[in-house]
Amino acid sequence: MTFLPNTLPNHFLSFPPLLLCLIILAFPTFFDYAAFASSLTTGKQPSEATALLTWKASLHNQTQTLLSSWVGTNHCTWLGIRCNKAGRVVHIDLQSYGLKGTLSDLNFSSFPHLLTLQLFNNSLYGTIPPHIGNLWRLTYLSLPLNNLSGTIPTEIGQLTNLRILFLNRNQIGGSIPQQIGLLNSLNELSLYANNLTGSIPSSIGNLGNLTSLLLYDNQLSGSIPQEVGMLRSLVDLVLSRNNLTGSIPASIGNLGNLTLLYLYDNQLSGSIPPKIGMLRSLVDLELSMNSLTGSIPASIGNLGNLTTLNLYDNQLSGSIPQEIGMLRSLIELILYRNYLTGSIPASIGNLGNLTTLYLYDNQLSGSIPQEIGMLRSLIELILYRNYLTGSIPASIGNLGNLTTLHLYDNQLSGSIPQEIGMLRSLIELILYRNYLTGSIPASIGNLGHLTTLSFYDNRLSGSIPQEVGMLRSLVILELSTNNLTGSIPASIGNLGNLATLHLFENQLSGSIPPEVGLLRSLVDFELSMNNLTGAIPASIGNLSNLTNLYLHYNKLFGSIPPMFNNLTHLTILSLSVNMLTGQIPEGLCLNGSLVWFAANDNNLRGPIPKSLRNCSSLYRVRLERNQFSGNISEDFGIYRSLDYIDLSHNNFYGELSKNWGKCHNLTSLKMANNKISGKIPSELVGATQLSVLDLSSNHLVGEIPLKLGRLVSLFNLKLDDNYLLGNIPPELSKLSNLENLNLAANDLSGSIPRELGDYLKLLNLNLSNNRFGESIPIELGQISTLQSLDLGNNLLIGKIPQQIGELQRLETLNLSHNEFFGSIPSSFNKMVSLTSVDVSYNQLEGPLPDIKAFQEAPFEALKGNKGLCGNATGLKACLTKLNNGDVEKKGKKVMLLTVLLVFGILFLLLMVLGIFMAFRKKARNTKNEPSRVNHDNVFAIWSYDGKMVYENVIEVTENFSAKYCVGEGGYGTVYRADLPNGQVVAVKKLHATLDDDSANLKGFTSEIRALTEIRHHNIVKLYGYCSHPRHSFLVYEFLEGGSLGNVLSMDNDVVVFDWIKRVNTVKGVANALSYMHHDCFQPIIHRDISSKNVLFDLEYVAHISDFGTARFMNLNSSNWTSFVGTFGYAAPVETLACSNDLPLVHEWIKGVGRVTATPKF
């Protein structure tokens, strides 16, 4: 740099003043020109023009034409180039020109005077060259919206004059260099939408002039540095959508000028610092989608300028602070998906500017405050999935701007207020899954903009108001699962935009109005489970957009309208359990879109239309219990997607087609009770997913195909009541998943294969009414899971094997009408589960087994034998005949017994004396040491090693880990345990008792052992228990069908749970209670019959569970007059059971069963 001398020469001073001024003004230009000339003559750096042309040449050819003006040497006139008066480049502005290339060939050293470099929104790629640090005068660097990669060069720290640094929306990776903290003049730093990693450098706290820090949409990790609190000029801080961890630093409260704070979508934890209330300039606070805990600080009420508060998707707890009502500028309050408790504060009514209030998915309780009606600017009110109670406040009618009202999944009660009709801007009104009662208000017809009206799963009554037809914008109407009565209003035909109409599971009556045919936009139409009568209107055929039509469980009659052929988009058609007649329309699946077709339990007849034969889209078909006829080998085609088909109880004839084997996804094939003839085609093996095959009660002939043994997924095989002959193929033993095998009532012969003993999961085996000969193979005794065995009406001979007595889970046994001889094995005395037995018409003799099933068997189950004796009705008592030899032997036995008796008495006296002395010694010891019950590892009921099973249970449940929990009650928690031997059991781990003394332990053990005497197919089996200082638990049979309560609460399950299954459930529960009250040695009162204690297996067979053994009770306490178990409706059975009038209890149960199982059509 050149300095002026302190004194000037005299001749210089003699210049005229005007000339002197001109010379002074020209000095800067002169020096710039001199520097420029010097740079041209030194040769160290190329000229600016040369540097620009070199860079242009490096760009892609197609983009070079965009810089066509870059020719010659006067570069200051080129496109995007601006120079100062000295002809030096100070600005390069080529934004949004579509340039494609790199920056590596742009020699930044040639531009020492450059102030601004703007290249954003091009297609530049490659890295930012380190020599960009030579632009020491640069104040503005903008490279966004390119494809730049690599890292931010550390040389960026040399640009100390930089005020604006924009590198956002590239693919830059690596960490933010510490050198960024050297840019002391920086006002705006924008690095968002890159691939930056690592932590935010602490040196960022040096940028005292920074007003905007935008680092969002990267992969930054680590914590937010405390030094951020030093950026006192900061206005915008946006760090959202990264992987930041740790807590929000308290130093953030120093940022007094901050208006925008976005930290959402990170992994921040800890609580919201109370110092956040010091940010009095804050307008927008968004901390959502983190893992923040603790409560919302009351200091948040100081943020008087706040318009947006987003704290959703965290783990915040506690109540909403009353101070929230001080945020009078607030427009959006979004707190959903947290663990907030308590009630909605009444102070929320002060937020007069609020347009959005989202509090859903929390644990809020109490009522909706009346003050909510003061939020007259409110547009969206969403409070669903909480525990809100009380009624909907009438003041809600004041919210004239409201477009969205979601209150579903709460516990709201009372009626829907008439004032709801004042919300004329409302678009969505969703109140489902509450306890709302009363009728639907007629004022709802005023909501002309409404598109969604959803009230399902409440307790609404009365009729559907005619005014519903005024909602001409309605798209979704859901009123299902209520107690609505009356007919469907004809005005519903006015809803031309309606796509979803759900009225199922009500008590609607009358006919379906023909006006439904006007709903041309309708896609999903569900009217099932009502009391609708009359014919299906033909106008439904006009609904060309319809995909789902559910009309099952009504009282509809007449034929299926031929107009259904027009429903070319129909995928689900359910007409089951009505009184329909006639035939299936010819063109029902002409378009090949039908997936689900159910018309079972009607009076339909005729052949299957050809359109169904070619309907390859079918997945599930139910046509059972009708009067269909036709040749079954011709009426059905190949269905690649078919999973389930039931054609049972019809009049189909002909032979089974080989094409069924080409339905590779088929799992259930049911054709029972038809007139099907011919052989079973071996090609069925192609249906490799088949799990249920039911061909019973037909006219099938020939042998059972050997290849059926390849259907390894099969668990239910029913071929009974046919004309099959030959042997049972040993290959069937490969069906390792088989649970039910029924081959009864055929012409099968030969011996029963020993390989049947390989069935480890078999529950029911029925081979009755055949011509099987020889003896029962002892291997059948290996089927430990067997519950029912029927070998009656065969030609079996020999003695009954002892091994049959090992079937300790067997409940039903039929060996009648064979040629068995000898005595019934003594091993039968261990068959405590047996409830029904029939051994009639054999050659058996000797005493009956000493178990209830035999001792109480009717005479018809025992008659026709050679010499059975015992205490059973109709049999002679067993007598002992003695001859002389017997008398002599008896005398010796008496003498021997006498000697043994004397020694035994002496031994007992010594034992008593020893015990007496031991007790005296123990009494002395207990003066200084408290008594303690010695708990042993016990599995006293199973015939397993108790210690081993105890350890297995602990191991497979990972010491009762919560992930194996399948339920929890007042007295214990239930876990699923998959034992090493493959058995699945339910383990109920009991809560600790308050009175854990030896008397309680003895009573607990006695009660458990008493329950082992219960063996009934409608009672969950108790396998064993363990009493241990660490754990006390019961081991039960595991039932995978869930509880009655679960089935009734699930939309999909309750449809399958038809009235036949419901009646069978009631019968099963009644039979089990009758057995407990009348058939047990000591009557047992359950005391807790509820839907959660009725469990199902996969066939919906009901089993009673949870006998109150889950709670230890004092021996001296009264169990007869206090309630236990589930509180709620107190059935007479609970109070009658306190008396000894068990027959009256039983009759009440049967009466309730008849009432509750009757469909309320």
C-alpha cells in the first residue's frame, strides 16, 4: 500500500486548488489500474478473462452455448459478470442458468476483488475447491440447489469478510469444520438439505453477528452445543430433521431476539428447559418428534408473541399448564401423541386467535370444558384417543368456523347436543367408539358441507333422521354398531357423493329402500346384522362403483337381482344367513374382480353360473347349507388365489375335479354332505397349502390316495361316511400337524397302522364303523394329546392294551361293538380326564376301573359283555369265590398281614414319638428365630421332573419378560411359554399374597390338587403349579382362539362368530358349570364368569378359565357372601351360588343361554 508523504513539495502546492482535487480523486483509480497492469505483466496468474474462458471450456458442451457472450477480451460485458471501475470482476451472478460441470477449473486466485459469487440452482457437481479460500474479499457465497459433494473445505475459514454463506440443497457430506467459527462477519449460515454428519462445532458460538442458522435436513449427531447461547443476534435457529441427541441446552434462553426455534424430528431427550420462557420474541416453537420427557414448563406462558406451539410425538407427561391460556397470540397448539394427563384447562378458552387444537393420543381425562366454546376462530378440534368423560358441551355450537371435529375413542356419554347443527362450516364430524346415547339430532341436516359423519360403536337409539338426506356433500356415513331402530330413510338416496355407507349391527327393520340405487358414487355398502326384510332392490345394480356389499344376517327373501351383473367392480359380496331363493345371477363375476363371495345358509338352488367357473380372482367362497345342484367336476375352474371354499350341505354330484390340485394357495376345501362320487384324485397333492380337507358324507369310492401324505400342512382330515375301502396308507403318518382325523363309516379294512402313533398333535381320532381287524396297536398310547378316540363298530380283537390308559387327556372313548376280551386294564384308573366311555358289545369281563367315567356310565355303554362287574347301574357287584386252597392261602395272608400290622403300629409309635420330640425342639428354637415356610420347587401335578420344568418355564419366558405377556388380571399375569418339548402352555404368575404363611400354602396346595379332579372338555386344563420363594405360578392349557370378550370386540372376528357358534358357546359354558356343580365330588363355584374368562380354541369350542385360585384366601375367611373377580352386572348365579341351591343356578344359566344366543333380528 502507498502512503502520502507528510509534506508536499512547494511546486506541488502551487497547483491550482481545482486541479489538486482532481489529482487526489484520481489516485485510487490509478493505483487499481497499476495493480491490474502489474498482474498482467507478472505472469503469475491468468487474467480474469482467461480464467473465465478456461472454466467455460471445462463445462459440458450443451451448457457452453448458454455462455455464448463469453468471447473476446472485454469480459466485463459478459453475461453474469460485473466489474468495478478499474475493470476488475467484483460480482459473478450465474444463478439458474442450467450450467453443468465442476468448479475445479475455475481459478479463484484470478479474482482477488470478487465480492459476490452466486451460482445457485444449476447442475454443478464435484467438490468445492480448497482454493476458494483465496477469495479473501468475498462477502456473499451462494451455491445452493446443485449437486456438489465432498466436504466443506477448511479453507472456508479464510473468508473472514463473508456475510452470507449458502451451501444448502446439495450432497455435501462430512462434518461442519471448526474453522466456520472464524467467519466473524457472518450474518446468515444456510447448510440445510445436505448429508452433513458429526456434531455442530462449538466454535459456532463465535459468530456474534449471526441472525440465521439453518442446519436442518442433515444427519448431524451429538448434542446441541451450549455455545449456541452466545449467538445473541440470532433470529432463526432451525436444526430440525437430524439425529441430534442430549437435552436442549439451558443457554438457549439467552437468545432474546429469537423468533423461530425449530428442533423437531431429532432424538432429543430430557425436559424442556424452563428458561425457554425467556425467549419473549419467539413466534414459532416446534420441538415435536423427539423423546422429550417431563412436563410442559409453566414459564411457556411468558411467550406472549407465540403463534405456533408444536410439542407432539414426545413423551411429555403431567398436565397441560393453566398458563397456556396466557398465549393470546397463539394460532396453533399441537400436543398430540404424548402422555399428558389431567383435564383440559379451562384457561384454554382465552386463546381467541386459536385455529388448530390437536390434543389427541394422550391420557387426558375429565370433561371437555364449556370454555372451548369461546374459541370462535377455531377451525380444527381433535381430541380423540383420550379418556375424556361427560357429555359434549352445548357451547361447541359457538364454533362457527369449525371444519374438523374428532372426539372418537373416548368415554363420552350423554346425547349429541342439538347445537351441533350450528356448525355450518363443519366438514368432518367423527364421534365413534364412545358411550353416546339418545337419538341422532335432526339438526344435523344443517351441516351442508359435511363430508364425513361417523358415529359407529356407540349406544345411539331411535331412528335415522330423514334430515340425513340433506347432507348432499357427504362421502362417508358410518352409524354401525348402535341400537338404531326403524327403517332406512328413503331420503338417503339424495346423497349422490356418498362412497361409504355403514349401517350394520343395529336393529333396523323394514325393507332396503329402492332409492339406494341413486347412490352412484357408493363403493362400500354394509347393512349386515340387522332385522331387514323384503327383497334386495334391483336398483342396487345401478351402483357401478360398488366394491363391497354386505347384507348377511338379515331376513331378506326373494332372489338375487339379475341386475347384480352390472356390478363389475364388486370384490366382496356377502349374503349369508338370509332366506334368499332362486339362482345366482349368470354374470356375477363377468369382469373377474370378485374376491369374496358368501351366500351360505340360504335356500338358493340351481347350478353354479359359468361366470363363477372362470372367476380366477376368487379368494374366499362360502356356499354351504343351500340347495345348489350340478356337476361339481364341471361347475368349478382353477382358482390361483383361492384360500377357502365351502360347498358343504348341497346337492352337488359328479366326481372331484383334478383342477383342485392346481389351486396352489388353497387352505380349506370343504364339500361334505353332497352326492359326490368317484375316487379321491391323487392330484389334490398339488394344493400344497391345504390345511382342512372335508369330503365327508358323500359317495366316494376307492382307496385313500397315498399322496395325501404329502399335504404336510393338513390338520383336519374328514373322509367319513363314504364308501372308501382298503387299508389306511402308512404314508398318512407324515401328516405331523394333523389334529383331527375322521375316517368313520367307510369300508376300510386291515389293521390299524402302528404309524398313527406318530401323530404328536392329534386331538380326535375316529375310525368307527369300518372293518378294521386284529388288535389295537400299542403305539396309539403314545398320542399324549388325544382327547377323543372312537374305534367302535369294527372287527377288532384281543385285549385292550395297557398303553391306552396312558392317554391321560382322553375325554371320550368308544370301543363298542368289537371282539375285545379279558379285563379292562388297570392303567385306565389314571384316566382322570375321561368323561364319556362306551365298551358295550365286547367280551370283556372283570371289574370296572375305579374312575368316574366308568362308575357313572349308563348301562347302555357297558352291556353286551361277558362278565363286567362293579357298582355301575345294571351290573352285578364283583364277588370273590374261595375254595379250600384259597382258604389256606387266605389264612397265610391273614397271618402275614397281622405280623406286618403289629410291626407297622410299633413303627408308627416310634414315628409319632420322634415327631413329638422334633416339635418340642423346634418350639424352643422359634423363641429366637421367626418361623419360615419351606417352599420347594413343585410341579406336583405333572408327571415331569418339577425342577426341570420350573427351570424350563423360567428360561423360555426369559424370567417372565413382558414380551411373552398375553394378559393381566387382578391376581396374576399370564405368559405364553413354548417348552423345549414343543408343548405350548399358559403360565399364570401370581401376585404375592399378603398373608404368606404355612396355612395359606397348605390351602393353596389343597385347592390346586382339588382342581386336578376337574376333567371336562369345556374347562381349561390345569397341568401343574409351582410354589417357590421367587415365583408362584399355575400352568394351564394354552388356547389360541382368544377370549369371548376379544372376539366380540374385534370387527373381523365378530362376523365369523355366527349364531351357531354363539349357541355352542352358551351350551359349552352351561355344561361346564353343570359338571362343576353336580358332577364333582365336592361342588365347585366359579364366582367369576365373564367374557374374559371364556376362552376359545381354533374351532371356537368354549373353555372356562380362571377359577379364583389366582388368589390365596385365609382358611377362616368366608368365601360364600363376598364378591370376587369381575365387578359389574351381578348375575343371579353369583348370589344363588352363595346358597346350596345349585340346580336353581344351573337352570338360570340355561335360561340366560337361550336368551343371549337368540339373534335379535
